[in-house]
Amino acid sequence: MSVTTAVAQKRAATFDDIMQLKAVASAAVSPEGTQVLFTVRQWEPASERDKDKLEPRIHIWKVAANGSTSARQITFGERGENQPQWSPDGRFISFVSTRGATSDEGPRAQVYVMRADGGEAWALTNAKENVSASNDERVPIGQPMELYRALKDRGKTTELVFYPREGHGFSEYYHQKDRMARIYDWVTRYTLGSPEKKTTTQQ
């Protein structure tokens, strides 16, 4: 009995090999523990018109926690997406993405929401500055998002505000000032019954 062993030839890594590498990060397990969101960073053509130019881009993927189904990409934004999170009930997914042209200086990163079973995503925020959804480790973004949607579904007047660069609490002066102005507006409008014009400051 003869055994033939095939040995793959070794070669140096090329530039094309490097461009094919993918990086996986930001795993988020669903509340019931059955699904996992994660991000994949890879090089993609900059645009349909400029396919020869490659840019690093991050997209969100989903896979069954027990490995029973293959992983599949669920976001396809032209500028990518990151920071995936589950809502507390597992029905929605939030992420941060830069889409469209929302200011004279170009598009800003905003929080987007989509159903966990797929479909189009919609913008949850419309901030003038780039939004980051990962700074507050004690209160994941899914919790205020779920409360906001519940109040809106019941026809309540509500507003959801995200402060960029902040963690659990406020460290920047203008964010503290804006928060106090919003509290004052709420008290005068809904507790004292005053129809005074809002005094919320601009960041």
C-alpha cells in the first residue's frame, strides 16, 4: 500500500493576499441567546464608478449562536456600519452608520434601527455631530431606544437625544448645559403648564 502526500508549495504573501484579509469584531449576543451580531471589516470598491479604488469598510453580519445556519451579511451601506446592538426584547437591531448628506460639511454618523428579521433601516437620530453609540457601557443604546419607541407607539410626546463622546454621565460643559435646558423646558411645559418657547441650546 503506497501513500502519496501532497505538500502545498509555500510562497510569500502578496499585496492581493493582504487585501483579501477580513477582520471580525464587535460580537453582540441576542437577549434570548440564539443569534449573534458581529462586524466584518474588509476592503471593497470605493463606488460603482471607481471599482479600481479600494476602501476599508465595515458591515454587520448575523449568525445562529449554535452554528446551525451560515453567517449572512445584513447591512450593505455604501459607507459601512458598526457598533451593532440588540433591543432588550430582541425584535430590533441598532447600529451606527453614515448615510446621505445631512449637513453642508457632509454626512454625519447617526444611529439607525432595523427589524431583527430584516428589512430597511431607518434613522433614529439626526444629530449635527457624529454620533457614537458605544461610550455608555452601563446603559446600552438598546434600552433608551426601546423606551422611546414604546412611548411613540402610545402617542406620547417624546424626544430621544444622544450626546457624542459621553459615557454614563456628562463631562462636556455644553452637553451639561443642554441637558439642564431640556429639563427646564420639560418642567415648565408639563409640570407648570407654561407654553413658553423652548430654550434648548445648540451644541
